[in-house]
Amino acid sequence: MFRALGARLTLDHKGVAGVALFEAAAQRMWVWATSGLKTATDLLVEGEYQEDGLTVSVVRCDSEDRSLCRVAVQRPDEWDPSILWLTTVDAVRTGDTVEVGVSVEQDLRHLRVPPSPLAPPLVALLHDFVNEGAVAGTQRLRATPESLMGSERIDWFVQSCLLDPGRRLPVVLFSAKKEEDGVYPVDAGNPALAARELCGLAHVYVMPRVEDSHRLTKRLGMLSVYDGAVRIYWPRLGLSDPPPRHPLHLRQRLNTASGPAIIRRVVEAGARSYRPPDGTGTLLATRWRQHEEERIATITAEPDPLRRTALLRDELLRVIDAKVALEHEMEAMRLQLTRSSERTDDRDSQLTGVRTAPVSSTELAGKPAATGREAMLADAADAESRD
């Protein structure tokens, strides 16, 4: 599977107990996932449900002061039914803290189709969590762009947002044209639409006045934004960072594809760096072990010895098949990793290949170096001319 989107949020408890907050988040996930199911109940129920090509599976697990609710939705693409999207939403509670992770994956066989996971249902789920006060790291999330006006606001933006070591998401900053305040280049995209599309994936800001861009330049130097340009500030920004590290899209170089390209760049970066909330793997392993213990207990409780023996034999064969399949998957991943390493080594060797020392007289002139015989004849001709 190819991950096309990844978002990780932390819900703000606001004095609400973690258990209540977790149950509310799980119920929101269930309502979102079953919006296309006619036979679904109003309350969350663990299990798997299928209807009209849509599959919804729910897994829950509780272990001491931690809880997990995983809702996985498989749905065909609206335009091409042969494409299958898998959206996995994990809610993990640890004490009073509730983290939510959203991952959208696509079948590798369909990479010819550009990923388009930002469908209205997914956007609605992210907006729901953001409207309830979700944060990412130390920064509050919003679905609308924030405006930067005045020296105090610019100072806050630099010190408390860009340079904040707890910022986990990128910042997309739109600057207005120098000819007119509050007007942004059309090719840069609509900041409001960008904030909606990047809800939970980035922080979107707008700088509507030219004088504020001058203030920002005094603080950031070459890392500033001005005259209709758009810049992406990645996390862990430093004032000594080289400007190319944080992409700047100049107004003169914008075109009709620039707005979607900026959004896609941020989405792809989040997908590559995504990982599920802490404790997800442990809680899933705990739930799987509980499920297997229940299966074994059911088998051993069978009163008929012959049937019990047959069930145990089937269970043994199932475990062997699962082990073989796992070994095949590990071997395929090992082979893929080896090939990727070989390609990386080849590219490194090409980039770091030894280049012979250039001849200064020909390097600056841009002419091919002369052969040894040609150089000797030229020296002889120079000597004759001097005589």
C-alpha cells in the first residue's frame, strides 16, 4: 500500500476526563465511517460491516490506563471503482491525553492515478476534530487562515510559531501583492481553500500588508516572504538555515499549477513522516493476543475429543500458513530494501564520481583542452614568433 496522507492530532481535554474525551472521539469516528451504511447502528459496535463495496471494521482494546479504538474504512474511488482507498483512524488514550492518527493508503498497483484522498468525508472528520480544539505538538490547529498584522503580531509569529521547538507541522505563509493590500496572486491559490484542504496537516497564515513583510524581513532576512510570494516553513526552523531549505514560490514564477502543487507538497511530506499514535502497535498486539486466547479457550472447551483434535489440527495448520505468508512478505520487503539500497548507492556514486582536474586556461574559456602534440606545436610556434 502507498500512503497518500497522514495526519496526527492531539485532542484538548479542557478539563474533561480522558475517558470521556476518548469515547466522544471514538463515537465521532464511528459516525463518520458509517455515514454510507444504511444498516449501521447509531452507537459504536466492534466488528466488520460491508455494504455496497464499503467495508468498515472496528477494533477496540483497553489495557490499564490506555485505550485504543481503530476504525478502518475501505471504499472504492468515486471516479475509478478499481482503485481502493483504505483510511485508518486510530484514537489512543493514555491517561487524560487522547491522540488521533489518520492515514490514507492506496493500492500500489494504481500509482498511475494521482492520489486524491482529500475527499469531503475525510475533510469533514479532520474539521470535526479541529473544531473541538485539536492541537499538533504545541500549536493549536485551525481550518481557516490566520492574519498577521502589526509588529507585535509579526514578533509573535516568528518567536512563538516559526521558532517554536514544539511545532510539528509546516507553516504556509501567503503574502499580498505590493500594489494592493489584501490581494494575493490568483496562481498562488486561495488561502482560505488551502487552509481548508490542509486542515490538520499545516498551519496557514496570510500577511495582507506590505509593511508587515518589511518587518518580517528584518527578523528573518533571506527567509522572509514578500510581494505575493508563498513560503513553506518546515518544522525545526533555524535563523541560520539556508533559504532553499524552506521553499519560496516567487510571484513571478507562479502559474496555474502552483497552488495545487504547494498543497500536494505539504500533503506528501506529512504522508512520508506519518506514524501512528504512540502505543498503537502494543495495544493492537494485546487485542490480538486476547482474541487468540479466546479462540484457544473455545477449542479446548470442546467436549468431543475427536472434534477437539480436528479443531486443534486446523488451528495448527492456520498458524503454519500465517507463518509462511509472513516469511514471504519479509523476504519481499528485504528484496525491495536491497534494490532500493543498490539504487541509492548507484546514485551516490554518480554524484560523487571523480572528476579530473580541469585546465584553468580551457575551463574558463569553455574550450576543449588541447592534446600533447598540439601543445608542443603551439609552444614551438610561439618560440619562432619571438625569435
